[in-house]
Amino acid sequence: MALMLGRKKRTPETGVMRAVMQAITFKNYLWVDPKLIEKCPVEMLVQMVSQRSLKGLAWRSNTGAASSEAGNFVRFGLPGYMDITVLQVAADRKSLRWIGIELKKAKGKLNPNQVKLHAMMNALTPGFPNAVVIRDASELDGVI
């Protein structure tokens, strides 16, 4: 079953996404295509981060819905999941911090699923938010 994802569709966050992707790369993170994560052995990604002394990995989290060729509506991913996932390597290089970044335009609001998921993720580590909303690439400085 093939899905039609409408890859050329622009969302209000498309410009923000590009700017954030560039900023994350400039901050010494490895930006990984989600297709590479599926095909690449985990050991290889870990080795790339270690050998280059990178701060971590980041990728676009594909969630949403699409139509199949048969016209069926298919949902994929966790409802409310963030747009970008970051795995940040700790200073001791022995542990990771998971960070979920939701991209919104200046006046954009979280939907109910996003509010629930953000609350749950941030409750896991009080005082150290794991799920954040970014409206501009400059806001990354306080996150990663």
C-alpha cells in the first residue's frame, strides 16, 4: 500500500523548520534523515557522533496522516508528537537527554494532543523540560 504524502505541501512552519534544521547543524549536532535511521545500524550512528565529538543527533519526526492509493485514510506516529527529536549526549559521554521540539508560528498554539504529550514528557523531569515549543531558531540557545 503506497501513501500519498503530498511532499511539496508547505505548512506554516516550513520556514521555521528550515531555520531550525540549520541552527541545530551549526550547533554541532548530526542531522539525520529519518530514512537513514531505519536503514543504518545504531552502532554506526553512535560511532559517527563519538568520532566527531558531536553534541548529539537530531531528526524530523514524521507524524500525521495520509491517504493510500485505495483512498484509505492512514494515521502514523503518536498524536501530538513533536516535529523534531533531539538526542543530546551528556558531558560525560555516557548518557543521553531526549528533547522534543514542536515548531509553531509566532501565534501558533498547541493542539489538545500536543498539550497532553508535552505535559507528560515534562512531568518526567521536573525543572528540566524535555518537550519545548520553538517559534524562531534563535530560541534554540536555551534548549540545546
